Amino acid sequence: MSKEIKQIAIYGKGGIGKSTTTSNISAALAKEGYKVMQFGCDPKSDSTNTLRGGKYIPTVLDTLREKNKIKAEEVIFEGFGGVYCVEAGGPAPGVGCAGRGIITAVELLKQLKVFEELDLDFVIYDVLGDVVCGGFAIPIREGIAKHVFTVSSADFMAVYAANNLFKGIQKYSNNGGALLGGIIANSINAPYAKDIIDDFADKTHTQVVQYIPRSVTVTQSELMGKTTIEAAPQSEQARVYTSLAIKIAEHIESKVPSPLEIRELREWAAVWANQLLALETGEVRSVAANI
Ligand code: ADP
Ligand code: MG
């Protein structure tokens, strides 16, 4: 009997750090001895770059456009630590639905029976999440993934995208959709950023799984075409990513979140705006007092 493969989807606003975080999770899990597939579902098709020395791989949709019968090895490429890398790709800009592309790619791998044959422990889907588009909900909706994590900073746009994702999860939760594991808080350096994201997690009845600082080590690693796990394994940042990967590996129970209504979200933001202003004024005073 084949073991159950843990299927995880990582969502978040464009540019928030999904691919960076996902690739580091994959690399860390591979180092822990797990068999991992990273499945890029962003039409940008750059999810797995840092697992492959900065190189792009052919996407499933592009390959399917060239020929209608394809072999697994034409779309699955091994990266750091033996992580299997796949990029779903996307339709030509302005034509078709990116979500359909994801389902086509997943269906193809199912037909080719690669999930069983590779004896995987984890499949991690890296999905663009700031678009209010049903297509991108496919990994949640169709029961492809079981647990969802969202990458968010303390910026309002990132929180807004996370809140929209929570609405999607809540909507499909009655029909066997994926549930929420929690928030991966990225680029958290200032104490107020932690407070903001903690408060949002609290209000929406979820949890922060890991705080990840913004770090120049990540920038350096990316410029070398590598994950931080590969480029700087002894660094503090690599330790943070490993801690996150282990928490995800051990994570069992996901939940239905309680997204805020748009009016509540705006009010929440306004309260924080006032608090930050007060903090800023306080800082000005304390600096003045030191003169
Ligand atoms: P996404 O996949 O969400 O579009 P990326 O993972 O491609 O975003 O990240 C966008 C940019 O932000 C990249 O240049 C990446 O190196 C940088 N980045 C992400 N997280 C961090 C971090 N914790 N510290 C420093 N740079 C980061
Ligand atoms: Mg990305």
C-alpha cells in the first residue's frame, strides 16, 4: 500500500517571498531525508530556480503545447538534495485561465503516476494568491492540497491578500477543500511588524507558524542562484527555515479561518495606523529627550 503524501499549498501576494520560502522549506525537508516535490503554480514559472542553480526549467504547459504525449522526465527535474522540481507554467498572457493550467499539470502527473512512483513524502505547491480568481483556488478547491500556509508580511496589501485567501478557504471548507495551517510571517524585523501580524492572526483565529526576518543572506543566496539552506547552511536564516520546515512536517491539524469583512479589515488597519503614529511620535519625543 502506498503511504499518504502530504500535500501542502503555499499562497501569498506576488513578490512577498513565496518561492524563496517554499524552496528553502523543500531544501530543508530534503536535508532531513524526506522525498519532496516542489510544484510551481505561478505563471511566472520561477518557483524552483534557486533549487536548480538559478536555471529555469521547461514548464508543463509549454511542453504540452509542443507535443501531446510527454514523458515524466520531460517536465520533472531534480534539484538540490534531490528535490523534484516542476513548473506548471501558464497560458499565453491574456488568453486562458492560469488555474486551468494548474489542474492540467496536476492531472498529467497523476496520469503518469509519478506521485506514487517517486515515493514522495511531500508535494509543495507554490501558488500566486493576490488575484481574486477562482482558478488559483483550484489547489484548495479540488482537494489537491490538504494544508494551506500563507506567506505574509505586515504590509496591508499582503494582509489583504491573506484575508482573501482565508475567504476562499472558508468557502470551500464544507466540500472537502484544504484548510489553513497558519501564517508564515516574512520580512519581520521591527517589533511593530510582529505585533501587526500577531494581531491579524488572532482576529482571524489562526496562528503564526514562523517569523522570518528580512536578511541579506537571502539576497546573497538568490544572487548565487541558491536557497539559503544550500548557500549558507550554518547561517541564522538557514536555522529559521529549517525550524519552519520541521514545523510543517509535523503539522497535523489545519482549521477553517475566520476572515474579516472588508469593512472590519479597513477598521483594523485604521486602528494600527493610529498606533504606529503614536509610536512614531513617542520615538521623536524620546530622541529629543536625549539631546
Ligand atoms: P514570490 O514568490 O512571492 O513572488 P519571491 O520568493 O520571488 O516572491 O521573493 C521576492 C524577492 O524578495 C526576491 O528577490 C527574494 O530574494 C526576496 N526575499 C523574500 N524573502 C526574503 C527575506 N526573508 N529576506 C530577504 N529577501 C527576501
Ligand atoms: Mg514566486
